[in-house]
Amino acid sequence: MIVRAFIINQLSERRKRLHDLLLTLINKDSEFKFIEEDSSDLTSSYSEKDNLNLSRVIEKNRKIIKRYQAIVRTAVTLDALMDSENEENYKIK
């Protein structure tokens, strides 16, 4: 039981660290954008103009999601580097 509680605590700490890193990276990103929801483009009868607008929204959202993924990968990498530095500091030489 003690080992399980320790592991759960470690995972909880890591999740908090990742969350804090993500928030910091988002706050530093001057070009951070939110995914658009433009329901006016999602009509049941599509004209060519509607298709162009919908395509633009989808493409813009795809780019935003790629940016989110880059931010998450950066946070995970920073967290792993911090872990490796901590492990290095605690090694007995």
C-alpha cells in the first residue's frame, strides 16, 4: 500500500509540474490562439462560399492544434530534463 501511495503521489506531482509548465509556456506565447467554433459555416446546405469558409476554419484549427501539440511536447521535454537533472544530483559518486 505504501508503494502504491508513493507512485500515485509521484504521478500527481508530475501532472502538476506539467500543468504548471504548460501554463507558463502558454503565457509566454504571444501568438497563442484558441480553436474557432464558427457554427455559421456549418449549415445544412453548402454553397461554394460555405465550403471555402469551412475549409479555412478547419485549416486554421489544424494549425492551432499543431501549435498546442508543440507546446505540450515542449513541456514534457522540459519536465523530463528536470527529472534527469534531479536524478543526476542525487547520484552517489
